[in-house]
Amino acid sequence: MIFKEHCPDASIETLQAKQAGRTHFIGSYCKRDFPLIGCVQEADVYCVFNSIIQEQGRLQLQRFAPGGKWGSAKSPNCEGFSPEEFQMLDFSQIDLSEMFGDIAPLPTAKVQNNVQKAVNTFQGKVR
């Protein structure tokens, strides 16, 4: 990455996660403030997760109700789920198309061809 020498690793990881749609924007706050001048540096705060399940699932759980309880830019709440909470999620209410959108199904003819080759190979070894 071209900016590696000027950006901390956490900023690069957040940028990559943001581009992949694995972040939730919490808000912005003034990171550096000078008297008489005001804010000279703002910071954007994101929660970064491995999947969209965290963002959409929070809306289903009482502990995060209402609205996900993300906290504020100065005090974000990026806490994940406990195993018990994960089991309580209704996945029919979660849009997983982002996770599976890049996966293209194999054409039926190709699948049948692969199965037939595997069967032929197995039969050849059995004989």
C-alpha cells in the first residue's frame, strides 16, 4: 500500500475492512483541538467485524436494543456476541447476500460431469 509509511496498521486494516463492507460507522470527534483555532484534526470511529452478522444481528438482541447500542465516537461499543446470543439470532432476518454474492454456482452440466468423472475413477479402482 502506498501510504503504509504514514499510516498505522490499525488505520490500514480499518480502511480495508471499510472497503469490504465489514465496518459500522459510529461517528466522528475532534482528535486535536487548539485554543482560538478550534478543531484541527477529526477522527472517524468504526467498529470492525469479520462479517455483517454482527451489524444486523445486534438489532435482534435485547442487550443491544434499541438500534444496536453502538455507543458514541468517544466511547464506542464494538462488543461482539456471546455464544448464547449467537445461537439466539434469527438468520432468516439477516441479509447474507454480501457474504455469498461473489460465489457463483457451477453450471449443472459441469457438476454432473465432475460427479461422473469421480464415479468412473472410483469404479476403475474397484475393478
